[in-house]
Amino acid sequence: MKKMNLTFGLLIGLLCCLLTPAAAQKIDTINFGKNKLNTGALKPGLKQYMVYFQMTKQPKNLMLFLWSRDIKKEIRNGQEVFAISQHWYGNDTAMYRKVYSVNSAKDFAPIYHSEQIGNKINAYNWGAKQIKGADTVAQNTKKDFKLDFAIPAFNWNLDIETFEMLPLAEGKIFAINFFDAGATAPKYVLYKVERSEVLTTNDLQKVDCWILLNESENNGNKFTQRFWVSKKNKELLKEEDTFKNGYRYKIKLNGAAPSLLPRFTK
């Protein structure tokens, strides 16, 4: 989903018009300085989500996927980093997507990002001032891509991990400068802690969660996203997206089954 493209100045100006001064002060702009993410809350390990779509015009059809996100802590060039591998599986090989990202363990600043869909590879070296195509990656379709940043940006492909590191609390509003690698410009996105709710998980556990809300617009069509993040373990357990003519859900699965692919590649 693409979000509303606002410069930071325009964003704050709009908020000041819509919110009272007291409410506007509650907006936390997440950055890589004083107002940074709590990277200690991000737990290494394999997480898996069942993802499914239902469209109002095809109520008897269900698009079902399994997404895995494997978080590891590593040392690269003397720096502690998070190395995050994603695999998106569907019922057709054309739906498979592989994503690999490297971020600083200090503040979650992006360092490297790559995506593979079919035979197409997009790979980037990512810094605070610029993102550019990685020229050392074979068959990189984005080797000539380059974009300068006015403000350092977070990796939008890692929104789940980002939300798990936010200092969530009642009434909090966050502005996050997200960038979808390869797009035209970073975008500030607003996320509001809407309320708390006790969520029943698929193993019938009752988990107290914060619900993080994003309301945006894409090509004139409004959509909403809600994220259930557990208060105790800081894990994203559920996502509910509502958009024109459809819905999307992500449900975290209990435990995690290892990938079977290594058995076929020995």
C-alpha cells in the first residue's frame, strides 16, 4: 500500500490545523537520534504469518499466503546488525518473493536491502544521505538507481519490526519517515495508538495489546491499517487492512516451522 506523500513541513502544518496544540505535542517523530527505536525490544528468531485476502466482489474466493521473517543478529565490518530474511509463499511460484535487509542494531538505520521476485533482483546500498543500486550484485535491475535523502529514512519493508520497537502507550501518535526501496521519495506516515484490546490468539491465549492505527489514501481511495502489538512481549500478532473492495489480514502463527528448501538444495 502506498501512503500519502507529504513533506515533513507540510505534515506538521496539516496536523497543527487539525489538532489542538496539546494534541499536536503528543506526536513523536521517530528518528535515529534522541527519539529512536528501542532496538533491544526486537527479538531474533523465526516468525511466520498467515496472510489472506478477501475481496467483496469474490466473497467465496480466498487468497492465502505464508510469510516468514527470520531475524538474526550478526557482526559486519565490526558493527552489530540485524540481518532479516523474508520469504513470501503463495500457491503459485509467480507469487514467491524473497527479501533480505541489513540494519544497524544501534538505531535500526538501513544499510542494505534486496528483493527478488521471479528472476528480477533489486538490490540497494542504503545510507543516511543516499540510497543507490548495489553495483556488486549480479543482474541487479536497480544498479543505476540513486536517490538523495533530505532526512534519513526507515525501511518500509520492515514495518512490522519497526512497530515492535516503538514506545507504544495510550494516546501516542508517531510520525515515521518510511521509504519503499526504489520508489520516488520517502514519506512521513502517521500511526496512532487507537486503544488497547485483549486479543484471543489462535491457541486461545488472551493477550493484552495496543492497536496501532494508520489512515491513509492511495489514488483517491481511502484505506485503514490496524496492528495489534502485545504489551508484554512487543510482538505484532495481527494486522487488519481495509481498502476499496477488499480486506487483508496477517495472523502470527504459534511456533515456527523451518523452511524445507535446504533439503532440496543439498
